[in-house]
Amino acid sequence: MFHESSVYSNSFEPRMLELSQDYILQWSDQACDEMELAEYIRACVQFIDRETKRCEVFGLDTTTRKALLVTLEDLLVEKRLKRLVLRQDVAQLLQDNDMDSLEQLYALLQRRRFGSKLKPAFESWINSAGESIVFDEEHQDEMVVNLLSLKKQLDSTWRVAFRKDEELGHGLREAFEAFMNKQKKTSATWNTDNSKPGEMIAKYVDMLLRGGAKAIPTSLSVANSKAKLAEDDDDEAAIDEESEVNQQLDQVLDLFRFVHGKAVFEAFYKKDLARRLLMGRSASADAERSMLQRLKTECGAGFTQNLEQMFKDIELAREEMNSYKTLIEERDGRPSLDLNVNILSAAAWPTYPDIPVIVPTNVNAAIENFTRHYKSKHGGRKLDWKHALAHCQIKASFAKGNKELVVSSFQAVVLLLFNGVSPDEHLTYEHIKAATGLSASEVKRTLQSLACAKLRPLTKHPKGREINDDDTFTINAGFSHEKYRVKINQVQLKETKEENKETHERVAADRAFETQAAIVRIMKSRKLITHAELVAEVIKATKSRGQLNVADIKKNIDRLIEKDYMEREENNSYSYIA
């Protein structure tokens, strides 16, 4: 009857919508002033649901429902857009990982196709959260775990709350890439522009490849998640450790892709791989090969060429030693000292300093025998022995039982000085230093690992954490361990501050040479070029190895001018000197 007399469309509907608009506007103003964003979002969703149901209860016309819904969206969403995407409020939701509120917020904005308007706030929070992790010098060792947890949270937010919005997905990747490559000279990188994330990713991969599934943090462990699900389902979860390690490596590789300059990662990964190969500390040969293949796929064959050569060297060395041992046993019988030698290609492996040491007579004789054998087979090759990388197993007799100690070469040299020494006889620091031929820093580091660590085959007098010049040492008569074979050579696996500094400085120096080479190539091609054009060309030419700082480019230009490769011209230009 109302419709037939036009009362509904001419009088009731306009008046109802007018009053509704006034009420919604008044409610919205009050709610915005009094409520936090999460509370406001929930209130808006409930408000829209209530009004929609009311239309159904009173049987209002479809045109009324649509008009009312348009009014609700206009006043609660479009008019309040700035409030809904306010950076500090959205940041709080992300910080609290409030998935329900984020999902409702996105759904509310998408009513007017405004979901992508969250991008600036989303990117801003990612940048802030990421930088706080990357530049937190007190918790550098936890950087990769925290970054992986952050990435996991953000991926879940994008997938569940933001319904895989393409624009927000681009924002996530762009923000991650921005903070991962932000350059800042800090003490953590020894005041270079090197990438700290690149270094820490390499070290995290090293931890995974040394420890396997056991090394995976609980917060990132798939096995832990599956175990919880199994408990809920009263079903036993069968976890494949190899699959879990591979899954972790894939996640780390996602972080690695964001890093522009791969040189820092390459330097530290190569150094850690060398340690694992030389000391046999890899948890799985398959995982090592799998990671190498991943890097080859990601960065190309040139990136992994030296790494592949390192694996080949170890395999060839194994074959070489098998033939040598067979020859020795056939000629002289089984030797008293079991010598294993790794022949390494100098170009493929990291550079190692020559540290002088007095090698025990029997070991030195075995080394000379192998040297003669090797040179008879490979004329013209020179062997440069790196005793600092060696490790060995020595048998030791203690009052509480016999043990086999796995030690570094320097630890072995020190321990062998105590052969034939009575338990109460003291050897002075100066005597040990003279007898081993090691530098003061190496002697102190080695003695500290033998007399001040958790496992102490030696006793220091007087007791203390630091090694002093007037200290003396005796055999630890009370040394005991539940295992027969005891590993004490952890000192070789730990990176010193000096080694870390040297690696960063070498990468920075290589970067400077690479920059100079790029400048020379550009100058040779262009002959004459302005400063702005040269800087732009150099950045473009070296982009694949990481973003260069303009100040560093200028320094390298000045160095090349000093070396007479180029000279300054008028109008802020440079010319090439043939």
C-alpha cells in the first residue's frame, strides 16, 4: 500500500535515510574521539551488521538497504579514511600482531576499494621494525632469527588479513629490501659500508649446516609446530629432519634475495665452508650440496665456482691420501702416526696467514715424507703448509682414565710438551712460548682454551680467566669426562674479532678496486664525461654487487686522478688519460 501510494519512496525512505545519516555521523564523530583504532574497527563492523539486519527484520525495500549501506560506507569508511590508515595506529596493530583487527580493517577499507591505502603505513612499520633488528648491535647474533620471525609474521598478515593484496605484497617486498640494504657505518661492520645482514645470514647458514635440525631455533622449527598439532590430534608426527633443514635453508634464501651486495655473504660463507670441510663438521653432505645448488641457481655459476672447487679439492685430497697410505703400508708397514693432508687450490680457498710454530719432530718427519711423495708425482707445484688449520686426535693418560682428545694443532703442540712431565711439575708461560715458537697472542689464546675453558686438561696457576706472563701450568690430574673421545678444539671454530675485522676490510677493499675498475671502463668508453653522469654510470655498472655510496665513488675518482688515469676539466667534468 505504501509503495502504491508512493508514500514509501517519496516520504518514508528519504526521511529515514536523512535521520540515519545524522545519527551515523554523530556516532562516528564520538567513536573516533573516544576509541582506539582496533575498538573503532570492531564497532564499525558491528554497526554495519546491526543496520543490515534491522533492514531485514523490518522488511525494508532493497533500494533502502543499498542506500543505507552506501551512507554507512561513506561516513564510516571514506570520510574516516585518514583515521583508518593513520600510521601510528596501524603500526600498533602490526606490533601487537592483532590479526583479527587487521583483517576487519582491510575488509572495511575494501568496501570502497581502499585496501591498498594501507601500503604507506604497512611499509613504514616494516622499515621501522626491520631497522631496529638490523642495527641492534647488542643482539647481532639473533638478527637472522628475528628477521625470519618478522618475515613469517608479515607473510601471514599479508596472506590472511590482507587477502594476498597485490599492492600490499609489493609494499612488503620493497620495504624489506629497503631496510636490508640500508647502509650505516657502525662498529659492527668496522666502520665500512658492508652489509651486516649478509654476514649474519652466512653465519646462520653455517649454524644450520653444522648442527642440522637440532640447530633450528624452537620458534622457527616446523617439527615443533607439527608436534603440537600431533598432540592436539592424539597422533604421532613423523618429522623428516632433512626436509626441515631444507625448508629452513629456503626461508634463509628468501632473506638472501633481498640483499643487494652479495660480496659480504660470499666472503663469510666461503670462510665458514672452509672450516666445515677441513674439520669435518658438516651435519650432512647432502645439505651442503643442496645449499650450493641453491646459490648457483640464485646467483649463477660464477658465484659458486670457487665453492665448487673447494669440494673438489677435498675429494681429490681424499683420493691422494688413500693412494699414499696404501703405498706407505706396502713399503714400510703401518706408520705410528696417521697423517691426513688436504691439498687446497690457493685461488679457490680463503687466504690464511702463515703463523710460525715449532712442529713436533715425528709430525715434521711425516710431513717431509709426504712432501717428497707429492712433488715426485706433481713436479713444479709448491706446498705451503698452514698449520693453524690442522687438527688432530691425541691419546692422553689421566689419573681417572685414558682419553682421546680432539684438539687443534696448536693445542696439540702445547699438550705434547707435558709428555714425561710429572703431575706436580710446573711449566712456565715463557717456557711454553719458547718451546712452541708461537706468538704471544696465539700462546695465550691456546692456553686459555686448555686451562680456562669448560674442559681443562691443564691447570693454570694461579687460577683466573686471563693468561699472564708469570703464570705456570700443570697437568690436570682430576680431568675426567663420561666419553672416551673428548672434543676440545672449539677454539678453531670460533671467529676472532681480528678475523671478522680482516674479512670486512678485505671486502671493502675489493669493493673499492671494483669501483675504480668500473670508473676506468666508463672513462675509456666516454673519454669526456660530467661528474653527475659518471656517478650515475658507476652506480648502474656496479648495482648487481650492491648500492654504492656517492661519497665513496668520489673518493675513488680522486684516487684515480692521483694515479693519472683521468683528470679534471672545466664545467665539473673529467677526461680520460690514455
